[in-house]
Amino acid sequence: QVQLVASGGGLVQPGGSLRLSCAASGSIFSFYTVGWFRQAPGKQRELVATITRSGNTNYVDSVKGRFTISRDNAKNTAYLQMNSLKPEDTAVYYCNADLSGVGNWFPSWGKGTQVTVAA
């Protein structure tokens, strides 16, 4: 099992940018699909973006054109570049990994990183 730690959140004004990082332990990080999720207060956790081990990406419609997911397997790290941030992007952001490729995410979610978009 791989351990994942999300970081890079903070307070940013609408229209601003942040880059989140997801640092993974373990030597087989490159085999996993990595997903970024978010959970706003009172809402269910939402899958925001995924990147497969071959680099294919997918995004929820609400972030398409604004967020970019990427990975650096040599550094065992995945990233979420978030541009043109909106107040509705405010949430705790989590990263997770899936070896199966069909959404079998690890049950442990870690603490996540808070992103707050406000003037």
C-alpha cells in the first residue's frame, strides 16, 4: 500500500492560483492511478481529477480548463495546478491512489489540505 500526503493549500483570492502536491511513499507509485478529491462543508467528497500511470487525465466538468493534474514518477509526487480559482472551489483537497484502474481507492484518506478562495 502507498502512503499519500497532500499539501500546498491556503487562502487565495478569486481568480488566483495554487499548486497542490501529493507526495507518495513506496517504490511502485508509477503503477497507480492518482486522483485528487475535494470535500466542501456539508457536501460529499467529489472526484476532481485523475491521472493514470500512462498519463491520461480526466476532470470533473466544473474544473475543466482551470485545473491541471500531473505527476512526476521520479519524485513520487503528483500535482494539481489550480488556476482561475472560484469561491466554490473552497474545500479540503485529498489525493488517493488506485492500482486497479477502476476506482478502488485506498480506504485511508489522510488529513488533506485546505483550500479557501475568498476576497
